[in-house]
Amino acid sequence: MQWVETTGKSIEEAKGLALDQLGVGEEDTEFEILEEPRSGLFGRIKGEARVRARVRPTAVRPKLERRDRKQGRQGRDGRTGREGRGSRESRGQSEPTAARPGTATVGDAAGRGSASGSAGGRQRRPQQRREPISSQQREDSDVSAEQVGEEARKFLSELVQAFGLTGTVDLREDGDDLELTVSGSDLGLMVGPRGNTLLAVQDLTRVASQRRLGDHDTRLRVDIGGYRERRRAALSRFALEVAEQVAASGEARALEPMPSADRKVIHDVLTENAAVVTRSEGDDPNRRVVIAPANA
């Protein structure tokens, strides 16, 4: 996983800049403090804080632990004939669909496969299961970007259908960077207000592909109906307008709270603007970008 290195007046400021570059939350980030500011004369701070950060790798459950749990289940089923038969009966009388976590609509779609009653006539709750992991994935956690991308594309295509929408999912690979785009009409339901549903869809897609396969290296992004590009263009125009006002007035301005991906756009757009500087303040979900005059 690629590391980024940032500096700031304090450790927290350097960490915040790293989060904005990575586009993820602090709980998903691994930090290394390379240098801390030093105390000088009269309580003044000398030097800068320097940190290194990367997206935290997803831990894969050890193969030995999976084997032990499997043997434990077999031991419980074989302990008494009655218990073993009960387990087999409950498995044989249900017909679960391959369900993945999602919104209420997804849950409704996944819940259409109902379980039949037991031998005593009692109705059992539908069982949900995840698609089995292949033996190759169990033996080796190192998967290719192509495998992760295809798994993500398959999941996202099924998710579009579960929403009751029609769309085409395209996958673009650039090394370890994967971008999935959903094209179609009337996809606003999957975007949601200010892209909140889109962010949830992206998280679900990451779980269904990267984490399920034990991927540590790829960076996956989802765009639906061209929303991200339109959002990036709108944020870029807004950032330039505010920067012009800040440079003219000489007063800093704090923008409204934004997710890390939007904050990154603001920082990137203004990084070459010599009249202003940007920094992030606050904690998620109320973290925001502050645009200040460069000579302040």
C-alpha cells in the first residue's frame, strides 16, 4: 500500500493533511510519526511535524483459525445424533438467496427467498449466506487487481438490479487503482442527497470485493451517473471563487463540513494558488476546509 508523507505545524495538522490526501477516515488509516515540532526559547515551537500515512491494510483471518472453527463445528454436529440431525434439517429446509448487506431496498430484494416451515410446522426465519470463498482464495490472500475489479463489478451490477434500476457497470484498471462507473438514466436513487448513498454503495462494494478477498493493495472508487465528475467541477469553481474573495479581503473563510473526498478536491485545486493556503480543521463528520491568505 502506498504511503503519503505530510508536514504541518502540529502532529494533528499533519495527520489531517494526510487524511485529505488519502480520502479516507482516521479509523481506516495507519500513521507513522517521523518528526515532532521542538520547543524553542520563550515557549516558541521550532520546526514542523512530519508524518507518514497509508490506508490501513485489512487483516485476513489466519488459515489455522478457519480450520479450527470448521473442526469445532464438525465436532458439535457429531457429538450426538440428535444435534447433527437438527443442523442438517435446518440447512436442508431453507433456500437462502446470496444476500449482501445494503439499503432497505437491497434487503427487500435479498429477502424474497423465504424459508419453508420445519417438520413441526413452525416457520423458520430466512437464512442469509455469503458467496463461498474459493479454495485458492483460502490458501493465498494475495489476489490480483483484476480479480478484485471483477468481483466488485459483479456485486455492483447486482446492486443496481436490486435497486430496481437499469444501468451498465464499467471497470477501469490503472495498476492498483480501480474505478467502477455506473451509466444509465434515473440513477439518482443510488447517489442520494450530496452523494451520501453513493458513499454507502462504494463502502459496500469495497466490503464485497476487497475485504472478502483479503485484498490489501488496490484502491477502489465508484462513480454513478457521472456524479463525482460533476461534483468535482462544482467544487473546483467554488474553491476558486472563495480563494479570490479571501485574497481580496485578507480574511480566512471556513467552508461547510465535507467528506474527505470533497476536501481533497479543494486542497488539490488550490495547491498551486500562491495567494491562499488551505488546512482542515475539526473531526469527522464535521471536519471542514479553511482557506486563509498566504501571508497571514
